[in-house]
Amino acid sequence: MGDVILTMKGIDKSFPGVHALDHVDLEVKKGEVHALMGENGAGKSTLMKVLTGIYSKDEGTITYEGKEVEFSNPREAQDAGIVIVHQELNMLGHLTVAQNIFIGREIMNGKLINDKKMNEEAAKLFEQLGIDIDPKETMSRLTVGKQQMCEIAKAISHEAKVIIFDEPSAALTEAEIEELFKIIRDLRDKQMGIVYISHRMDEIKVITDRVTVMRDGGYVGTLITKDSTKDDIINMMVGRVIYEDPKTESAVPKDAPVVLKVEHLNAGRMVRDVSFELRKGEILGFSGLMGAGRTETARALFGADPKEGGDIYVNGEKIEIKTPQDAVKHGIGYLSEDRKRYGIVVDKTIAENSTMASLEHFMKGAFIDKKRENEVAQQYVETLKTKTPGVDQLVVNLSGGNQQKVVIAKWLVRNCDILIFDEPTRGIDVGAKSEIYQLMNELVAEGKSIIMISSEMTEILRMSDRIVVMCEGRKTGELDISEATQERIMHAATLRD
Amino acid sequence: MTDKKQGNAFTNNPVVRAIGVQKIVVVIVLIAMILFFSAMSPAFRQYSTILSIMDYTYYLAFLGIGVTFCLITGGVDLSIGTGMFCYALIGGYLITQKHTPVIVGIIVTILCGLIMGTVNGLIVSKGGHAPFLATLCTMMIVRGLGAIITGGSSITWPGATAPNGWTRTLFKMDIGGTKVPLGFLWVMILAVAMSIFLNKTRPGRYIIAIGSNKEATRLSGVNVAVYQTIAYVISGVFTGLAALAYSSAFQSMIPGGGGGIELNAIGGAIIGGTSMNGGSGTIAGTILGVFIMSVLQTGLPLIGLQANYQQIIIGLVLIIAVYIDVLKNKKLA
């Protein structure tokens, strides 16, 4: 490790209603790989966005190469030598590899683009990195791993001095990760400063020199990787703070019948041989890090995405689910994590949204029975305590929490017994949160069963009777609430092959 | 994760990949169609049929080349069919009613296209309108505009034998009693020039990049609005050229006409492998696709299928072409 190249000190950033970064520090030295770790929502990406000028900071200083800097857009940061290799690749699938690397700064031959020269320059870059990619190949024909290598080549061609890798290994195979690490080590040997964002504990131990941990937007501390254990880092990530009362004991009777059984579900890379059971009156929590395959599992189960294999049993009977209609027919309702996109029609009324999934029961001949639609919607507005002047209110005018209640009403009207809540309280304020929790508890008390996907550890521990933990498409743990701790869940959530 | 490379020995052959599978298929289909029509109809084998195919090809090729740029950005230009009529009406009106020199009429015709193209481009890129809607609106505007300027009457450009009818010989020259389809030369020259523009210059490269991933292009420091506008300006100018070609081949235009012609041009581009989702397309493909359309339009009446059947057959051809596009995109995903 050499001299310090980048120092971020006391960085503070607030968005309306959220204190995203609370006086965070980060120091990167030349020739080091510095891990930035923390749970989902800890503020890692926000910090990097502040660094590269996508967000402006409210307080704090950024010192780069001995001078205080403030970039107003990613391009300025890039020109100064700070580049991000994004998790979601910014690639132009229809153009060639070389055309992608030089987009926006093509090598010209008079008025015409000199593709030949660009191919040569790209080939030189790849040679330097020791990667075998044909610069003339069309980008979309490469594997995700190779595309990532192209992004790295593009970063280096900017004469970068600091490279930020945002969860680079999320979509890579073992062999590709090896190749990536080789490149990162080479870059480190060339005295570049590298920030490596990842959730994967094993990788952190292999590739990084120091670790900075963040939690809930705050700075927790910095460790020398080789002097610390995996448990040290996990403890820093989850903290010792006890949040709201977690559930200590399952509320489900020992002999409650199994209402849903999933065996060996497979769907693409993100759902690999997942099996679990859901019992009557149970809240089954699905925990894991971003990209663990929880939503994908729910979508495959619900028939929203095609599955490659697996058996599904409802109330002991084997059923076929090929489309969401099949799932709904068997009493399964899915409340999407992206409410606005998949859950509700915002510019329609509460009444219209409530009957959306069961319109065939509200027909009077060829026409919709408006009166009964309103009555039923009103009934659910009352039971769910939805705050609205009336059922003819447009959903767009409701708060997040009340919108969520309309989605719940939709599936209750449909008489679904199995409800899949995907991030039920995302974007909902604290008061409304506890109302949704209360509602979920009432639903299971009435004999409904719930699968709850959540990235919030406190939510998982507060609501679940049992917890399934996933990592990279596989089920890596199943815990009864009585034995579940943050550490145990986090351990399972970072368990790789 | 498995490698995305797929296909068979044919589709992975370097020569085949360089030309493009779809273009090879289109050429085969084109030859098959010509053989079919020749076998079915003696009239199709006449020299005059070539001239007639060419008359359809000129204006469709110009429209097709222009709209290909919009399609590659992921947009579309629906105003080109009625626009072509409108600009030809305005130019022809100046020449025949206002007795301006022919060259003035020609310049004004192309200038109209340039202006409307710029308007389309700005509405889409700066105004943020969906290209489909923006150009649907300007299509209505040009439909009305042409009629208003000519006072609601049809316009007939000067005939070939008229003293100021030289524009017609630009496309069909009489050499020793034989009519030579000179326009083919202009189409080819412009096709080559625009192909180089698309593949070898910065604006061309950025037009492809925008259609491929607009946000990534913006993040690369490219002024997306400018290049998106340029695509519509090109479409407008080529619509002006198409207006000249059309008036040269068919001479007279009725006000408010031209609707539906845009679909033949867009259809030609799609048959030639330009994707409705943006990011890919070639000028050569569009020219080939346009030939399919013009051979169909000439051949079908000769085997006794009248206009209504032609519409159905062209519709079916387009469904197949778009389906191929859908299949290609599935492979990419």
C-alpha cells in the first residue's frame, strides 16, 4: 500500500425524510483494494454516487490527490481519473466491443470514424489486461463476465487512478471471478486505488486489504482484512442494537396443516432447487441479500416467470402453475415489491383496483355491477382502515401505506388464502409500517398464510414464524424464529458454494 | 452461465454474418418472387415492368432510407407518407400556379421536408413526446397544410414533354427511344452515402447507440437530443427527395393524400432487418426490403389480384417480417 490517494471525510447527505449518509469517512490508498461493506440500504452506493458527482453532498470534504474536489457529474470524475464499473452494465448491445469502449470519444480519421484503429487500441488494452476478447465482436454476443471485462477495459482506457467496482461478481461464474481477481490484483500492483463493494464475505477475505463497514447510513469502522475474522465484519455490519421487539416464538400450532409445498423449484440462474413448506396461519420470512433470488422464486412460484422444473402442492394436492391465472385460481396472491409497476393501477379508483383480480364475480350480465363493486370496496376500506374520503378516490392520491392496503384488498376480495408479500413496507413510512404489520398478523390469525420477502432484518425478525434464507438462488438456511439471530441469518445469506 | 453464441454453421459463417442472415433471406425471397411473377404473367416479363417497379422503388427507397434512421434510434416517423404528398403539392403549386422556376419548386419541396423533419425531431428529443404520437400529429398537420396551400385542388407537375418538365428526366431518361431508369443511379449513390454516414461517422454511430441504450449513451457524454433530432431531419429531407421522385413518376397529387405510404416504407425497412426496438438496421437491407414492396405492388395486379388483395398480402408479409424481428430480439435477451 502506498500513499493516500482519496479521502472522504464527514460526508453527510439527506433526502426528504431520509438521512442517507451520516458523517461517513472513507480513505483509499494507492495500491490497495478497499472493501466497502454493509447491508442493503446501508448507504454504500449513495456514498459512491456522492464521490462521482451523481449526488451532491450536504457536508464533508473529498480530497483527491492532495486537493479538495467536488465533481458535478460522472464525466468530470471520469476525466479526473475516478471511474465506476457499474453493477448494471452500461453497454450498447448492438455495437462492437471496441465501439463500446470508445463511445463518446471515437478515434477519427478526418470526418470518418477509424474503426480499425479503435480495434487495435482495444486489442492493446485487452492484451495489457491479459483478457481474450475480440474487439470486433458484437457486445450482446459476449457472456456477462466478458461484458464486465469490457467495462473494466473502458475504465482503464480513461487513465483511471481510482476504480470503484460495484458488486462486480454478482453475475459472474467461479472461473470469471478468478479472472476478475487476477485483473484487480494487476491493477493494484500498478498502484491504482480500488474500492470493492460486495456482500460476499469469502471474496472480501481473498481480494481486499482493508474493509470499511457502513450501517444505516453511518460509518462503523475500518479494519485490516487479514487481522480480522468474518465474524468481526458481520458483527460490525449488523451491529448490537436491538431494534423493535423481535418475535421470540412461532405463533403457529405444531400440528397446523401444510397449505403450500414447493419441491425442487428451478428457474434460471436465480432459482436453483428451492424447496420449502408453508403452514396454515404462518408467516414464512424470506431473507437474503439483494440478488439472492427471493423475488425470482416468488415469481416462478406464481407463474409470472417460466420455470424449468419443480412440483407445487396446495393443500396436499399437486397443481400446475403456468401463468398467474393458474396461481390465482388456486388461491395464491402476489403483492409485488414494485407496487406502482405491478401491483396497482394508480390512475383508477380504489373500487376499480379492489375488484381487478376478481372482476368476473362482479358482473351483472355483460356489465360491471358498480354498486356491488363499491359496497365490497367500502367494506375492505373499513376492515383494512384505509385512509380515504371514499372508494371513488384515485389510488394515485393515496399514501404508500394506503396504496399497499388497496393491493391487499384486491387479493382479499379474490379470497386468496396464500399471500406472497414482496417487500411489504418498502417506501412506507414508520407509522403505516406498523399498521401493515398488524394487518398481516390479523390475516394469519384468520387462517391465511403469508410468505414475506424482506430485505430488512428487523422486519424479518419481528414478523416471521420461520425464516428461509437464500443466497445466489439456493436455499442456504431455514431457521425457526426461536433460534434465529441476525448473525445466523447473515451467515446463511453469505454462504456460497 | 453458458456462452450466448448460438446458431448453426450457416449463421455463424463469417461471410454470412458480415452480410446478415436476414438480407440473404430477403435476396432469395426477392429472386423467388420475380421468378414466380415471370412464370405467372407474360406481362411481368416486359421491359416496361422494370420501369414500373422502379417508379415505385424510387420514392419508397427515399422514404425507407430516411425512416430507417428514426427506426434505429428506437423511434418512427409516421408523417413521411402524407408529408411526401404535402411537399410535392407545395413545390408543384409554385411551379405550375406561381410560375416560379422549376429549381425553386425543387428547393422548396426539399426545404419543407427539412423543416418538418426538424419539427418532428425537436418534439421528440426536446419535448419528450413518444415518436409514434409526435409524428402522428405532424402527419395530420401536413395533411391539412398541403390542401390549404393549393386551395384544395390537385396539382400536376409539368409533363416530360413540357418545356419545364426536365425534372422527370432526372429519374427516367429517354435515350434513343429507350427509357432508362436513371433514378436507380441516384438511389444507389444516396444509399451508399447514407450507409457510410450511418456506419462511419459520429452522428451515425450515436444514432445506433441511442437506439441500443439511450441512458448509457447519455452517460458516455453524448448529446442525445442533438443526434435524435438529426435522425428526424434526415427522415424529413429524404421525404422531400421522395416527393420529387413521386411527382416525377406519377405526376399528379391530390391534397390530403399519401396516407398509408409510410407503412410501405417502414415495412420495407423492417423486412430488410431494421429492428422496431432500435439499435440495429442497415440501408442495404432497407433498399432490398423496398424492392420486395415494389415488386409486390407491380406484380400482384399483373397476376390479376386487385388492390384490396394486395393490401392483405402486404399486411401478411409485414406480420412475418415483424415476427422475425421478435424472434431475433428473444435471442438477444
